[in-house]
Amino acid sequence: MSNFAKAARTLGAVGAVALCTSVGLAQSAVSVTLNGAPLTLTPAPQERAGRVFVPLRGVFEQLGASVVYQNGTINAQGRGNRSVSLRIGSTQATVNGQPQTMDVAPFIIGASTYVPLRFVSQALGASVNYDAANRVVALSNGGGGPSRGAAPQAAQPAQRSPLTLAAVRPGRGETVAARRPTIEADFGNAQANPNSIRLEIDGLNVTDQSSRSPRGVVFSPPSDLQSGRHDVRVFGTDSNGLPFDGRWTFASGTSVVSNTITDLRPANGANVHGQFTVSGHTLPGARVVVQVGTVSQPTAENVIGQLLGVGGNANGNNSVRSEVIADGSGNFSTSIAIQARPGQALSLVVDSTDAQTKSAAPRIVRNLTLE
């Protein structure tokens, strides 16, 4: 396994990707909804190793999948020819014919078999969002919610979002020299619900190490990628709740470039007006992406990922994105204008990409407050 995969899995295990924080087995107060409708799961969900588990047949059937359980092996076939195979007590799984490794394994309590909710749901094409304040796991598969006892009907094509990956970096099919290239996608034709956005690289979920906003997603790898081809998937729902799913591939190389961001202004914790300037220093000619967005609450300055465009005013999500090229001395500066209420918490996220190798600098996140 690459250093990148190990680091990302470790970060995911201790970060916000966890659906809960209790350790060991306990009766869960977490509830589950599908397309906005509450699910009645019997027995109730359980918590173990920082993950939410649900009874086997309840979740598979609610997501429209058929399931066969025999000799400790779970095989399910979902919509769109999606398939997933799990084994009790094992973290090894197969999704659509490809091997994957889970953080936690399915288990049995009494007569009930439990499976990890997030992994199974995403494997079957559903998006997963956790509302920590209300302890609700919200699943969405673009359908109209669960139903029982209804007569079978001909399947109708699911309505898809017009949202597209208008620009991706590295480009589709591009080969870059860097071991740690900046990976990003700009959205076109519609804005995304930032809470729903998911980012996978080579099947590994790195969502919580990325910065997500209604306008796009940016990921600066915390460790090296293996040299070679990589598959990127960005999916979720748009601001109207319609699902989108975009993919592309690129190849990374072996170049090591020390790219950094220094002398960044405003300082962490600063109060700013609705219009202010962001400036700093990086490699000469580097492409700098500056994002500012409303947030529900401030986060640690050294976080790797960030969710932008939430917790704003009643007019909806608020986020601003600006791109600038550093001058020959490495200096950069850009003006930001954002609409939010006085006292609103903002996050400033800055990423830098070397012009030649596409190497990413460690991103900087600053907490700001709007005066």
C-alpha cells in the first residue's frame, strides 16, 4: 500500500469522516433517513470502532439491492449492475468486481448480521451525509424514499443533475511530473450541495481531506501518490438535490518539488470586511487558488480539508473562489468580496500548484470573522 493510501486512511479514521466517536459496541442513538424519509431498522443501528453499523437486510433492501447470505459471505446486487461482496469478520470487500479494503468488518450479534453503513451505501451508489448536531445519517440515491408493499413498476430513468466537471486538474489523461499534484474539479451548469460532495482517488475516500464548496473541490495530497495512472471520482447532489457523478484519470510521476505558502495575510483569527485582500508568497509562477466561504464554526488552523459555503445567511450558501498566478518573485495578491452577516465565521483556504511539475504546496486554512 502506498504512503498516500496509508496516510489518507489514518486521517479518515481520526477525522470528520467518522459517523460517531464512541468506541466499542453500544446501542446507538443515530437515526437513518433515505431521500429524506426516516428508515425503521430492526434491530436498531449499532456503533463500533467509530462507525455506524446497520442490520444486513434492512439497508440492502432499502437501497433496492437483492442480497444472498451464505456461509459468512454477503453478496448483493444493486441498481445499475452495482455489486458488493463482504465477509463476516473480514475487512476485505469486492465492489463491482474490484477489491477494496474497509476500515471495519461486518459482524454478528445473536441472529442479526451488521454491515458498515457508509461503505455499503456508497458501494451501492448512494451518497451519505452525517448531521452531527442531530445524529442523523442521511442517505440519498436519487429516489423518492423507501416503500413497502407496492406493486412492481417498470424502472424509470433517474433524473440527473446538469452539473458537470467543467474543468479538472490534472487534466483528463494528462501526465504530470509531481508525486503530489493538486487534484481539483470546478463545477459547471449548477452548484453542488457542499455537504453531499464525495471525492475518491483510486477508490479511496479522501473527502474529508479535501476542500469542498458549491463551486468545486480541491485536494492537496498529504503524502506521495504512487507513480502511474490514477482514477478520480467526484459525486454528490446539486443544490436541487439531483445526483451527479463525474470521473477522470491522470498519471503522476516521481518529481519532488518543495512547494510552500508563506507570509499569508490576513492572519489567522483576523476580522475582515466584506471586501478584503489575500496576499502571500509561494513559488514563482505558481497557480494559487484562494477560497473563502461561510462555515458553521471555526476549525483548527492546520486542518487538511474544509467545508465551505455552509452556515451562511438565509440567502443560501456563500463561497468565493479566486485564481491568481504568483509573480517572478513568488508574490501573489487577490481581492475577495463575500456577502455574509456581521459576525459570520469564515474560512480562508489557499492552495498553490507549481507551474512546471504541478506539485501541491501544503494548504493553509485560516479562520476569519466578518465585521
